Amino acid sequence: MHLKARGLETTPKYSYSTDNTVFRAQVPDSDVSWDNAVPDYTPTEYSAPVLARNPVWADPMDPKSITNFNEDPRTSFTGVYGVDADTNRPINPLGRTGMSNRGCLGKWGPNYAADPIVMRRKPSDAKVLQFVAITRSDTGELDIPGGMVDFGENVSATLKREFLEETHNILEQGTDAQIAMEALVSKLFDSPTQQLYRGYVDDPRNTDNSWLETTATLFFDENGDLTKDFAFDAGDDATSVKWCDVEFENEEFKLYASHKDFIEKAVKFIESSEAF
Ligand code: RP5
């Protein structure tokens, strides 16, 4: 019952573009499933202007030329997804979103991301867990520093690259200090603690024909040694980076897309492991 993908948690509700000029059609809970016929369903048809300029990261405007939906590299973690027989548009496996076409996503069908969850115990109070969080520059929300998997890139490379770009502003090897920092991050990322999730993300950019899927991986720095010298410096997609306390009891503890669910999974894993 994706909520963010229906604009239910956007301010104002159903707004899709940051300038609030594009809005989704409203989809009540009862109309989400494609199994329920909704004869008067009229989603907003929207494709961000940048897509018409055919950027390298995006598919062609018309999906009719795409012949490999449901085949590598366009498979879905959710299983086989439908493809409309007339338009050749993939169909969102979680149901209606109130918007058709790609919105601002590049790929028709699944768009793959990777999310690194870097956790430690709070130095001043070991009972409190903390994770590395950024503030997104587009929506202003607190977020895990993940990102899109580049074409042909493996997920573990994306996890490290996105973390370095978003939390240490490292796009390519640069100064000696950056090289030293990259070595520290590599040490942590060379030994993932646990893969927590692979699947659909309730992302506010999803549409009826394009959606986010991710792999969320936990990197738990049990005794704080590997992360103690991290020197954060927000990259282009973030306005700030910090260690954020996990505070499920706090109503204000909200995260972008499905990321709060991933933090819950991480905490459960740590609590259930012998190490805790
Ligand atoms: C979310 O969007 C994924 O979980 C991932 O964190 C993110 C990737 O998009 P950008 O942060 O690169 O915009 O759905």
C-alpha cells in the first residue's frame, strides 16, 4: 500500500514537483491494487522535461523499442512485473500511484539503488545506536546516503561510491587526506555486516510505470574503531551529514522513502545478534 508513491506524505499532498506545479491524481487505498477495476482512473501523465533531452542515464521516451523487460538487467526483486500490451509500459507491481509515464525517473520499470546503513554505538551512551544520515538537498528530508546503481556497476561498488560522494564529498581520488579517508571507508565497506533488504522502495518519485528498487546493507562498526576518524563533508546531493540517533519513540524521527523501515531492520538485526 505504498503511501509516499501516492503523494500521501508530501507537502502539499499529491505534489510531485518541487515547485508544486505537478500533482498526482488521488488514489484511495481501495483503488491501489490493479486487481480492482477502476474505470474512471485518470493518472497524471508526466515526464520530467530533462528526459526529452535523452540523457545517458535514461531510457528512450517511447518504451516500445525496449525488448528486454523482465530480463537482465531489467528484472525486479518483486518478481515478474506486468507490461502493458499496447504501450509496452511496465506496470508498477505495488499498484496505482496517481501518475503515469516516468515522472522524473530515468528507467521504465525498475530503477536500481543501493543504500549503505553505517551504524555505531553513540560514544557518550552505548545503549543508543546511531547511523550516518544526510539531509537531502531536493526535499530537505533526513536520508540514508544511498544512490542509483550505475549501468554495469555492482551493488557493493555503488554502496561505497555513494557513501564517499554524499558524506565525504569524494568524487574521485584527490588530496592525500581524501585518499586516507577513502581507505578508512573501504575498511568498513570490505566487511558488510548483513544485507537487510532487497526490493521495492516506497519512493515519492515512483509512478505507475517506473519505480525504485534497492539493496540495503548494514555496516555496523561494533566498537567504533573504523568510523572514529570519519570527517564528514556533504556532497552535492546533501546539505549536511551527521551521526543521527535512532529514536523510534520520537514522532519527529522521519526518513526519506522507506528508509525508516531499513533502520528498523538494522536495529532488529543488531539486537538479535550475539554481539549486542
Ligand atoms: C531511494 O532513493 C533509494 O532507497 C535510494 O536511497 C535513493 C536513490 O536516489 P537518490 O538519493 O540518488 O536520489 O528510493
